[in-house]
Amino acid sequence: MKVCKFGGTSVASAEQIQKVANIVKADPTRKIIVVSAPGKRFDGDVKVTDLLIRLATSALSGEDTTGALSHVVGRYASIAEELGLDSEIVSIIAADLSYRLAFSKDDPSLFFDQIKASGEDNSAKLIAAYFSSIGMPAEYINPKQAGLVVTDPPKRVQALPESYNNLSNLANQQSISIFPGFFGYTNDGTLRTFDRGGSDITGSILSAAVKAELYENFTDVDCVFAANPRVVENPVEIEKMTYREMRELSYAGFAVLHDEALMPAFKESVPVCIKNTNNPQSTGTMIVAERDYSRLPVTGISADSGFSTLYVSKYLMNREIGFGRKLLQILEDEHVSYEHIPSGIDNLSVIIRSHQLTPEKESRIVDRVQTELEVDDVHFISNFSMVVLVGEGMKYTTGLAARATDAIARTGANIEMINQGSSEVSLVFGVLKEDETKILKELYNEFFVPSLVV
């Protein structure tokens, strides 16, 4: 049995959904299909999720939602009409949206979840109806009834262990299961959505639950590339990579797959294949537990911006027991997580995603660190990017870090921070945002242009 996930561009229009049907029909082992909300059909188009955010915002503001609701229903209606479906499915979708708009608005975040999740939910209903209409027995699966149970607020949304046992029953379905991605339900029935790219997570959870032979993640690219093709011209294709490599690259800015999506599949050793809905014959990129890394130590290079650094300096910091714990407690009190903590004997830097910070929050953190920890200096620096080299073979390659720093030096940029995890799968360079692109290009030239093989 294979689990397939189709992203927003793959279900954006009737034409795309017909491609999905052909892909599923071509392989009888593709039995569980996870779908996203309809995405953009063309440049300048609006994703259904964005239309739903506008609808939820209007509802929370007490505005008339008639127009916003009509736009959402209209997208589904146009798809249904082009697929030759009758008006019943559109009526079902319209009724569902009206039902959701009547939900309590006491907790705006949960109301937003209700409205946003309708994108995937109604996409699944429509696609199941289409499959059935063309003679492909298919059933829409409600995540609540199937048992996708997630954590309660305010915890981060994650599937609870019992979800896997509940969802394993899908392996016994005779018809094709069409499952909406992106959301689950708490034990008390509250709908909650996963983070960005949540449909990838749903697909991975289902793959692990049914112990699938393969999790196929269909998107709009043939494979994963060694670098961002919008930055590097014609980057090499990655034929095979490990779970850890993909997770590191996803974390560091690769938009192909959500960085959390691999863990459920990894735990059950389910291989993952990135494929293209528009070119399903392409072999794609296989993500597996182990690979031959002897040919090239670096698998990929990624970069992500939007980081800030909390710089803290105190003489004899290394001798002060509990200093790190107290510092991290201050961040925890402000609901701030960290990415990296490179340190010296008298100073350390805490790398933080900037979206977690506000000027007020930064001021409170600085004041508390200064007062409670009695430091010599503490301040924030913004507009950083993290450029990351990823590869299982890096730890076995002498001089790799020297090659990387030499390449960065050739750009004339300064390295603000270097960090390498204990696994040595990734090497992270903190640089100024303005230097990100030229550094990425030079690192690609250093590690990929001479050989042009992966």
C-alpha cells in the first residue's frame, strides 16, 4: 500500500485534479490519498487558504461575510462544474462553510483553525465525489471519525500516540480513502491545525499508521535540488537522500517538504518519494534511512532569513552554575524558542526566529537578562540569515569546513556565527541577510560545479 499526498498546486483546478485521478488510477497500490486545499492556478491567483483567512478575518471583525464566502464557494463551484459534477457537492461545501462561520469566536485562533481547515476538508469531499463519478470507488474520510487525535491547547499541535492505532484501520479499506490534510481533533473534539505545510505531516502520519511501503509526496517539481533553483541556475538534482538530510534542508529553507513531516515516516522506516504531479514519470527524489555518500559529501545547500541574535556577555560565565538554565527560562517565560546557541567562555549567542519577537518583548528580555543575570552586555541584533551545508558524508571529509569558509571569504562577506551539530550532518553559518545570496551561490560553486554529480 502506498500513501500519496497532493499539494495545493496539484488540486488547484479541474485539470490538475484529473491528473491526480490518472496518477492514482495508474497504480492500484495507491490507496490512501491526502489532499491540500486548492492552491494557485496561475501567477497572481489567490489560494483558497488565503480566501479562507480573509473570510475568517471578516467574521471576527463583525463584517458582512457574504462576499468573502461567495469567493470561496465560487472556487469550488468552478472546479466542480469543469469536472462535470452536479450541484450537490457545491451545496454540501456551502453548507459546511456556513456551519463553521457559526462557531464560537471566543478563541480567535481556534475559530481561524475551523475556517482554514475547511479548505482541505472540502477539497477531499470534492475529489472523492469526482473519483466516484468516473468509476474509481473512493470515500471521503473524516479525520475525527478516523481517529486523528492531536494535543490540547496551548501545546503545539502534534498527533497523539493513539492516533496511529486508530488510523491503522484505513489499511483495511477496500475503496480509495481521500483524507484531508492539515488538521486533527483533540480528545474533546476541538479542531486544531498543524503548522505550515501541515498536509505533509498528515501524509506522514498516515504512512506510519498503515506501515505503507512508500509515501509519495506529489508537488510541482520533479525532485529536490541541491540548491534553490531561484538562486542557482540549473542546480543538480538529488536522486537519493536520507531522512536527516531532508529534515535539515527543510528546516533551513527548502520549501519542498515541511521539516516536521518526516519524523512519523522515519520512525516506521517508510521511504518517501518527492514526485511531480505534472510529470509523474519522473523518478523523483527518494528519502531513505541510509544512502551511499562516498561520491559527494555535501547533499545540498540551503539558506533561510528572518533570524535575530541575543548576544550575552559576562566575565567567567563558564564558571557560573545554572547560567544557561536561567537564561533559557527567561526566553521560555516569553514563549520564545531558540535555534542555535554557539558559545565561548565569557559569551554566548542565542539564535532566534525573528517572527517570535516584538520590540516590547525584546526590551523585556534584555531588561531581565541584565537585572537577573547581572551580565556585562546584552543586546539583540537582527537581519541575520542561516546558510546551511547538509550531508551525511561531511563528518568523514577532511578540510570541508575550510573549503566552506574559504568560499565565503571569496565573497567578501563576514561570518557572524558558525555552528555544527554533534551529528555533523549540517554546518551552519550565520551571515547578514544582505550577503545570503552571494554566499549561497559561491558555496554551490565550491561543492557542486566541479563534479556536477550527486
